[in-house]
Amino acid sequence: MLTDAAEQGLLRSADRKRIEIAGRALVYGFARMNLDGHFPRWRVEQREVERVAEEGSTCSSRALQSRSSFAAR
């Protein structure tokens, strides 16, 4: 996916490795917090966790777009 986006000029940064590592870290951290039970301890309801996960997915997709395309949204 990143290769295709880079070839089409859709990445906001040319550093694909940095984007890949940052994306994985974000997803891993969120999943780990969920699996470890942090959210219930912080009084975050499951539906809120799911909403944030969905928004994060949408945000990640937008981050792959070029700045001009992102600003137009």
C-alpha cells in the first residue's frame, strides 16, 4: 500500500520507512492498551474505544494523501 501511494505521489513524506514504523507503533500501542485492559480502568467505554479506532483508521488513510488533496477535504 505504501509503495503504491509513493509511486502515485500520495505520501506527504518521502520517508516511507518512518511512516511505516510510526503507523505500526500507533496501532500496536492502541491494541496493546486495549488488550491490557487500560481503557476500562480509565473509564473509557468500549464503544468509545471502537470509535477512536475507526477515526484512527480514517486519519491514517488521509495521512497517505498529498497535502493539497488532504487540505481540500
